[in-house]
Amino acid sequence: MLPIERRQQLLEWLKEEGALSITEISRRLHVSEMTIYRDIKPLIDEKRILKTSGGISLAPVTTASSTACTYCFKEANNRHPVQIITHDLRVEQLCCPHCGLLRYRDIEKEVSQIICRDFLHNTTISAKMAYFLIDADFNLNCCQPQVLTFDSLKQAEQFQKGFGGRILSFEEAIEEIQTRMNGKKGCGCSNREGLVE
């Protein structure tokens, strides 16, 4: 088993059991305790786990980091957030589909799943299967150009009749947002200004 696979397994066990001893992990994975210490170091450095007396546990999620958009850094307390889950089980919170699409493009090869919320029903949907409405005359005071997501093409079209805009597929929406940003890094939010990537 590769180190990254062992780390993924550790995270899965910790989600199920809460905490584990180094000795128990070593026994389960059939590797030395020294190997386990090397495996957990990156997880500790990333603040995903905590080193405890003789073992490890999942790091608590702090309120600030769990609600801040990982793309524009503003608080993601609106009703249309996006989550990206990477192959190494890292979860990124994004404030809106605009930031979600731009972040997806930045780390596409690392992404296992991207999920968003249906704008009308607030249900969780796969972003890759969603319909994206851009330029609707409906201001949510979020990142621009504003993007709304819908699970149903019919409902997206009905919303479009009342508020205008263009309906795009996942890939089309990514291209449109990226083109409109004119290659600029970020989403145009004042929270990102002056940050060096």
C-alpha cells in the first residue's frame, strides 16, 4: 500500500472511530510505527488530524475555516454553496457556483466530486449534471458574473423566462466564467484583492 493510500485509510478509520493508537494503526496496516509517524506527518501539517498521547484523532473543524470560501475567502453563508471533494478526501467549501467553477478548473485533476445546491429546492446535486444560469436579472450580492444552478432543465428554463440569462452545461459554464474573467486569477471579490497566489 502506498503512503497516500495509507493516509486515506487512516482518515476513513478516524471518521468511523474518532481516534486510534499508533500501535493499532501499525498492526492494521502491517507496517512499522516509524512508517506510521512518517505517514501522519503531512496530515498533521495540514491540520487534518491531531497528535494525541500515543495516537491520533481527527482535527476539529473551526468555524472560520469551514465557512470561508477557499477561492475568494469571503464567508460562505449563502444558500448556494459548492463543495469540492478531492481524491485525497480534502473538502473545499466555496461560496457560490462562480467560485466553484473557477476552483474546479484550477484543480481539476485532483477533484473526485463537485457538488452544489439546486437554486429553487436547495437540494444537493452533482455540479457536472447541473444546469447553470448566467446573467439572470436576479441579484444575490455574490461573485460576478453570478451563476445559479438547477437540477432540472425545465425549471432552469422557467426561471430564465422570468429573469433572463443563458443556460449552460457544466463545461460551458466553466468556459464562460473563465472567458469573462479575462484570465484574471480570482473572482473579482474585494476579499481576494492584493493576495498573491
